[in-house]
Amino acid sequence: MPVFRKGERWSSDGGTKIDWISVFQLLVTIIRSDVIFFLGAFRPLPWQPFLLFFSCFLRKRTFVASEGFKTKYFSRWITALFYYLSAHFTLLAIGGGCREDFNRIGFKGRCLKFSFYEEYPVLDHAVQDGKYSSPLVRILLVGRLIKRKNFELVLESLRDYHGKKSIRVDIAGDGELLGQLSSIADHVLKNENIRVYFHGHIEAEALNDLFVNATLFVCPSLYEGWGVVLNHALHYGLPILALSTVRSADGYLVNDGVNGKISTFNSFKDDLLKMIDSDLSAMSHNSFKLNEQWRLETAQQRFYKIVQCNKRFTSGVFSEAI
């Protein structure tokens, strides 16, 4: 099972840099294995495509989990390779648009939905239910304070809130736009019912507390190949407001109008203000329900059934990506 992260360090045990010995060890592992699970299709070049070709050439049961990509042009040998290999491996699409991206390089094979996974603490659902009876709406933003995360859109939208709810905005993350966002927040604070808190980079326990106490999770990113913060929000049963440019939303972790809202840049302010003044308890329950289809234990059970009897699923992880 090749393991890598952004092509920086890569081997069968994740402990050594790329070299011929580690590649040879992976070749031996592939030969000895019945099922091969690749994390990514391209990087590091040329090793990952070579190992994928080797696995498919040996007719191993091969799965490739990958996000989409923004690269528009690939070499002819990459396109030819994936056109040939597409009949011999299953693509596990991490995010909407992934299948279309691979289609552009010749992929014509089977494609299933997949996700990122982390371990999360066990929740007390009774405590979660109680917070939605409070007049306080707690909006949570998580991510680096950079242009692509687009947090200023949330703060600018709140300038036009004139409802009766009290609003607390918690922003977890640090980055180059802290000063700019703080300046915008100062204007938002002119509404005495709105408070904005910048927490900076925080550890897992403190972040857990923010998720537990939040009542609405907002992801306004201009682009997210996946957006693992939505996995967190779903686990904590939060209603989710995300722009359509977040690929983990539509068709994956957000069912529009059920456990959240998938918005556009033009409609974002109206969608945010409407959610603030709405009863979000039903959406919270629906997030918990949807999470059952995406949690790690579900993925493990379903993958076992796929390998054993080619089981098919109609929703959630490992369902068909059309």
C-alpha cells in the first residue's frame, strides 16, 4: 500500500525518502498482495503512475483514492496511460468534480465516492440538542486566514444582519489576513448583538470545544479540493453552509436543504442571514444521520463487502459517483 503526503516522504512504512530500495519493497508488496489501495494517482512522479501500472498489469484488485486536480493539461503519455488503465482499477473520488477531472485524462472506468478520515471523540447528543434552544447563534469558521478561505465574506455579510438573534463568530486559525479580518470585525462589532473571536491556531482539545458549542458551521472557501473541516462539522452534527466551490459539499457531506445549504457567491449573504434566523435543530439531526453514511466504521464495513462480493451502495461512502 503506497503511502505518501504531497510527495515529500514516501515509502511502504512512511519512514524513508523515495529511493530505489523503497520502490523495490513496494513492488514486492504489490506482488504478494491481492488488493492494492493507492492514495493518489500521480505524485510523486514518476513512481506513483509506474506502481499503478504495475499493479494493473498484474491484474491485482486495484483502488485509487484521489481528489480532483486543477491542472488543465497533461502529457500525452499520462493520458494514454490512464485511458489504458481505466478498465483495470476503481477510482475512489474524493470530492465532487473528481470524476470529470479524471475523464479529461482518458479515464473511463468505475468511480465510487470516497472521503478523508480522522478519529473523533464520542459525543453526548443530548447536550448537542440543548444548544439549539438558546437565542445565541454560534458560527464557527476553521482554517488558515488566507484569501482562498474567504472568511471576509462571512464578516461582510453580517454587517447587514438586523435580526433579534445574538451571534457569536468563532474563527480558529492563523494567517496573513488576521489584521484585515480584525479590521472588518471591528465594523461588525458596531452591532451589539454580534461578537467575533479570533482564537489563532489551537490544539485538538480546544478545537473540539468550539465544534461542540457551535450551532452553525460555515465554509466560504473560493476552492477546496475536499475540505476536511466539513467532516468535522458533520461528525459534530452541525448544520453546514458551504459555497459550491467546496468539493466535499454537493453530493457528499451536504444534502442541500436537508442538513445544510450549498450556496453561491451571489446568494451567500441571503442564505447566511436566513439560516441565522431559522430553527436549525432539524438540520443538526440530519447531519448526525448523514454522518452515519460517511464515518470511518461505515467505510471499513463497506470496503470489506466490496472486496468480498462486489457489493453496491446507493448513498454515502463507496456509492457510485455519477
